[in-house]
Amino acid sequence: MRRLISQSLTLLMLAFISNGSAQRIVDSSTKIQGVMKASESTGNPLSNGCNSVGQIRFFTGDTISIIGYEKCHPYGDLKAVPKAYFLATYDTGTVFLPEAAVSVLGNWGSQISELSVQDFIQLEKNTRGYYNEIRAKRELKRLEVARINDSLENRRIYIQDSLNKVLIHLQDSLEALRQKKLGEYVKKCELKGLGVFECVAVDASEYTDGTGVDMTFYNPTKKVVKYVHATVVGLNPVDDPVIEGGKTSHTLKCIGPINPGETGAYSFEYVWFTDIVERAKLTSIKVQYMDGTEKIISKPSEVIIPKELIKE
């Protein structure tokens, strides 16, 4: 008799375990999701009156992950109509959302109230694992983006440094070329006796008709320049000489001294009593030195030093 009772109890326990296992609805891959039908400000836990308390805002259309279901009796009154809530996760926390505000996706809407405690434990485990995986992927992506940004920044710095070196080398090369060409011009001017930095026509006055000349000479010789007699012709916009008083040229006397290696600047107003002079052209130069010697430069264009070779 005792044997029969023992066997019966064993069979009942096996049947109970078997039925309990059969009731499991959620497996290791199950996740239940829903969509907000209305906007809600919610939180965790529920108040005594079974209201969700919190500042977490969900908007209509937001997707949520459900890990629990609870019916709450306001103020513990079992006779009161219970309020149904879903327990939902959002990245790192959980909140209570009114059942009426959520549309459960798939066929879970009719089954969720039938889930066992073990089902919800498994569901929470699945969902937590899902969010942990998402966070891990986000972190990997963030690290990869940071790595790429660092690589790009290092590349940018390398390229910038390389460009700076190239630029410095180019500037040094251009400066060396400038000095070389300037030296060639200075030698040529030394042989001729004088160098010209500038010879330009300038408006003498905005109130009257008149054009003047600004000139700058450079002394490349070892002698002191006493006088410079510069003969200029005024050219109109079509490069024809401007004739005044029957003559086309004017000889202007520039008084020194201009010491060796130095410059002398001169301005002459109203060389022409007209505004049609566009530019001034040197046609000849006579240089007188303090030692009484002279030099005539019949082709002044040969001693005009280009502006790009003159360093300010």
C-alpha cells in the first residue's frame, strides 16, 4: 500500500513538472514589443493610487520592449477596479505604461496576461541581453568612429606639416630666386650707373587738370650721386606721346645726394597741364656724381628694376 502511495505521488510530481514546463510560452529568443498609441509621461514605481510617476516621456509611435504585466489595485483595495500596466524597458531603466496606451505587436496581446513568472523572467533576460548587445555595438561604433577621427586628424596634421614644409621650401626657393635676379639687375645697373625703382604718372589735383611724376632711384655704385637729369614722356591711354607747347618730353632735375646702396625719391607736380597722361616713360637719364664724372643711360628700360624683385 505504501508503495502504491509513493508511486502515485511520484507520478503526480512528474505530471506537475511536465505541465509546468508545457506552460512556458517564452523561449530564449522571445522579445515582446509594442507601439505607443498615445503620449505618456511615466516612470517607476507606481504610486499608491496606481498611477505611474516620473518624467520619462514617450510619444505616439514610439516602440517599447515589454518585460512584465501587472494589475494594480488602487490603495490596495482588492474590491476596486484594477489598473493594468506593462512594465517596459528603455535602454537602461524600466517604466510602467498603461495597457490602454500600448498596442502590443504580433499575437502577444492576447497571450501576455497568460505568461508565468518564469516567462517574464526569461523575457526580461532576453530584453536586457538585447539592450546590452545594442550598447556594446554602440560602444564599438563609437570607438571605431573615434579611431577613424584620430586617424583622420593625424593624417590631416601630417599633410599640413608636409604642406608647410613644401611651402617653406618653396618660399625659400622663391626668395633665393628673387635675390639672384635682383643681384643680376643690380650688377647691370652698377655698370650703367643707376637703377630705377619707380617712375609713375600721378594726378596732380582733383580740382584742376594736371599730371605729375613720382620717381625713385637706386645708387648701385660706390660713388655718391649729385644730380639725376631724368627725361620723361607722357603717354595717353593708347600709348601715344602727349604733346604740350610743341614738345613731347620733359627733363626733370633730381638733386642728391644719393649715397651708395641707398635710394632717392622725388615728386614733381604739374609736369603736364592735362589729365590725359596715363603713364610716364623714361627716355634718357644723365647721372652726375660728386667726383665730377657723368654717365648717360640712353635705354632707361634696362635699369628699371621689376617691382616683384623689390622687397618692402
